[in-house]
Amino acid sequence: MKKLFLNFFSTLFFLIFASNIQTSADELFIKGKEVFLEAGNCAACHSLSDAGSIAEIGPNLNQIRPQVQTILMAVKNGIGVMPAMEGILSDEEIEAVAHYVSISAEK
């Protein structure tokens, strides 16, 4: 009985902990999508299916599927005709859009 009780609470604790992690990840994803479409204006230049953007100025993000570190570097420092967004977007916004693009481009 004691073992059953411990297993039940261990499972319950894990489910609560795992759901908190998922909620945080989902919030970051949603924030990143907002930045992509609004504050960052990324959709004006980049195609990304999840965002419903079809643009041909910058690379098609669904095709190149960039990793988070690549996105962070490009957004912060700019690349080619893309302007540096550091100082325009907050660090939190830059991290959110990198998270969003890296996940969305994999779909």
C-alpha cells in the first residue's frame, strides 16, 4: 500500500511539473509568433508557413530550417539586407522569435 501511495504521488508530481514546462514553452512560442508578425515585422521579408507569411526578400525559413543560435545571431546583428534588431527588440523578444522560428520551420 505504501509503495502504491508513493507511486501515485510520484506520478502526480511528474505530471504537474511536466505541464508547467509545457506551458512555459507554449507561452514563449506564442510570444515569438507575435514578434514575428508584429514588432519584428519578420513576415514582411520571410516566408514561414505557420505565420502565414509568403515573402521573397529574405530566405524562406521553412526551406532553410535555421537553428536557434543561427536565428539569434541573425536577428541581433543583422545579415545581408536584414537590419540588426538588437536595441529595437528586447532580449526577451529576440529569444522568443528565435524559439518560434526554430520550431515552426521544422514543421
